[in-house]
Amino acid sequence: MTTKGAEKFSLEIKRLIKAPRDRVYAAWTDPEQLKQWFGPEKVQTRELIADARVGGKFRWDLTNSEREKMTVRGEYRELQQDKKIVFTWQWEDDETWEKRTSVVTVELDDADGGTELR
């Protein structure tokens, strides 16, 4: 008899943002700024809630490129001013993913010409 454990995957993306760390951090934690840029092209944000404090809720109501309405929710786990943001990510209305919770970690470091986002 074999038991299948939870599979763990990770993805790391690095970007250079031509702005200081405090501005990049604000873009990730201020709901009004998040609404302006969050998500891929052709995805429309219907509503975005970002109560950026430990234990605060994250919720993103969107319409994807196929015109399907979807929702992601999560909770902030860690916030280090201008350095790090950690929150959970869970799809509400996708049977394949609704029982899986991911952890998103955003780390900010000084870099030539701006901020390295990882």
C-alpha cells in the first residue's frame, strides 16, 4: 500500500523594477495601487481587497480572458516594511485548485537602477 503525500512545487520569478523599494512595497500593499496593475493582460479586476496586515484578508474578484468570473482569496502571514510580503493564495471556484493553498512570498532588494523583486 502506498500513500500519496502532498506534492510541493515552487516557482521563482525575478524582475528589476525601476522604482525604489518603498514605492514597490506600496504597489503590493495598497489596494488602490494593486487594482491598477495586478494580474496578467486581458484579466479584468472586478474587486480587490488587500488588508495588508498580518492576519488581514486578501481577495481578488476577476474576469479572466475567457470571460469567466473567478475569485482568489488569501491571508497575509508576514509583512516586513519595504522588504517582504507573504500571503496565501486559494482559488474559490476552481474544483481542481479550490482545496489547495499556495504561499506567495514577495521579496524586495536594492538593485542598480531600482528594486529587485523576487
